[in-house]
Amino acid sequence: MQLQRVQQVQPWIGRPEADALAACLERNWLTEGPAAAAFRQNLGQLTGSPHISFAPNGTLGLYLALLALDLPRGSEIVIPGFTFMASASAAIFAGLKPVLIDVDPHTFAARPEAFERAITPRTSALMPVHIYGQAANAAEIALIGKRHGLAVIEDAAQACGIRYRGQHAGTFGDIGVISFFADKSVTMGEGAVVMTRDPALARRVSLIRNQGRESSGSFVHEMLGMNFRVTDMQCAIGNAQLARLPQIRSDRLRRYNLYVEGLSGLPQLRFMKLDPNSDFIPFRFPILCPRMPELREALENASIQTRTMFYPLHRQPCLQGLVDPCDLPICDTLFGEGLCLPIHQGMSDEDVRRVIGIIRTTLTHESVTC
């Protein structure tokens, strides 16, 4: 009998989301409206951010945030080399030059001292990135930014519900962005929020995202803007998803611990180190192994979809000539040896045990390349 394929990503969608969508249709209010207002309020309670605006996705959320900061064109923004491409592309489209830094080999996030070493007279901003469901040390990075007079924008795309020393990721710097893409713990399908504590900055975000005007019923445009709005249908799904967050956290942590228990003792495997100062909601189950290609092939052949870790930004073809050449050995190692295993709500405990068995069988046999 053919085994059912275990997908890398599978949103947890059910009756609550369907009922929320049906309510939108019954109200006949599809653009930002009551569901958006409720989602904004609920996210404010979760994150503690007093000013929250929506964006169509995390990439455009970062772009919107950078536009609102109005940083000098051509100035430098320090970004970890281990992150999704959107961190750099948003900066470039906003007229900034990414300066790439290496990351911690254990937590996969860039350390505060790496940000500080990269600061030059041309630097205008720092962008810490919260990776794989735990928080980077954005508290200290925000202090570095303040000390040097630099803006701090947090890429908290993967960090909904994550706090560092009690404060929610994305709220340490001047502005932060959380994504609600389909692979996130909480999803709207597509969508994001931009968060800030600064009322003046929040107003700029609000104007830019709504064609440069205060309200959609007005035809007076105070400044140049664009359309970064979302729909009430997306926000309705987001509300239903947010109510599931405690269960999502519990289920993912259980599967994470199953993985750790089942894969411990294999000398060729290394796990991501968890920062005791950070909350943790597993985004994937990341592992490092010199035999990563062999592991990936074995899992794919057994109908387990895998995902490599991020291709390093300093090696991205589209960034050649846009960033200075640099040596980021940890980023290279993470891509070369890193593999992400699925951990979503659609996985049963038996699926996790099947993944563990394939990995143990593969690694306890001598590599064919030896």
C-alpha cells in the first residue's frame, strides 16, 4: 500500500475558519471592516503593540515599514545572511543597501555584537530576524540601534506568539513585521501586520498603505501612498486561527519533543539550540547533518517532503553587485548541512515516528560516499 505523502506545510483549517468566512459573506463586507478591527484588537492584546496595521504579506510588510521609516536612499541596513530573501529585497526596493552578517551556529540568529561590528558611517538601520519559532536577542540589538542613532526594524515573520524575556518579538525596535503566510503557526493564507509604538510612525504607515489618505472614503491624499490593504475575509480566518494558538503551540511542542527524543544519540545530527530567554513555537524541525543530501533523498523516497535551509543571501544570484562580497561560513554550513522536517498540525505522532525511523536507519548505515 502506498503511503500518504507528508507535506512540509499543511495549514490547520476547519470549521472555525469556515464559519468565520461565512459570517463575512453574510455581512456582505469583504474589504477591511469588523473582522479586521477584531483581529487588530486581538493582535494588540497578544503582542502589546499599541499601533498595528495590516499588509498583504510579510514581504510587503517589511517594504511598507521601511518606506515609513524614510531612511536615506543608498544608506546601509545590516541584515543576517541567513534569512528568507524578502528581508533583503524589501530593503533594496526601499532604496537601501544590505550589509550581510553571519549568524550564531547554534541559534541561527545573528548576535548583537555582529550587528555592532558591521556599523559604519553609512549605516542607517539594523534588521534582526527571528528564526524558526524563537526570538533573536532584539532587546540588545535595539539598544545598539538607539546608542548609534539607527532605526531597528524586526523581521518577526516566523514569531507570532513569541516573547523574549516577556516582551513580544517585533516590539523591541522602531517597527516590526509578523507574517501570516500559509506555513506560519497562525495564517491568513497571505497577510502580515506592521507594529510600532511610535504614533507618528504609525500614522505614516497608515497613510502609505491607504493611498496616502486618512480614510478610504476621502479623495484628499496627504502624501504619496499605495494600496497595502487586506480583506475582511483574511482577517476573519486570522481571528479563528489566533484562537487556536494555544493548541498549536502545545501540539507542535509535543511533536518537537518526539523528534528530539527519537533522534537523540545520533552523533552525526545537530539540533538548533533553544534560547532560555525566548518562548518557542516550532516553525519546522531543523537539523544539521553532513549527510544531508542522503537524508533528504531517503525521506523524499519515503513520501516525506523536506525543505533545505535558506540559501545564503551573499550567494543569491539576484544580489550579486547589489551587496558587497563577504564570507559567511555559518550561513554556508546551515545551507549545506541543514534540513527542515515537517511539524505541522496535519502530522500524526506516527508520522513523526516514521520520519525518525527513516533518519535513524539511514544514518546507522555507512554512507555510500565513504
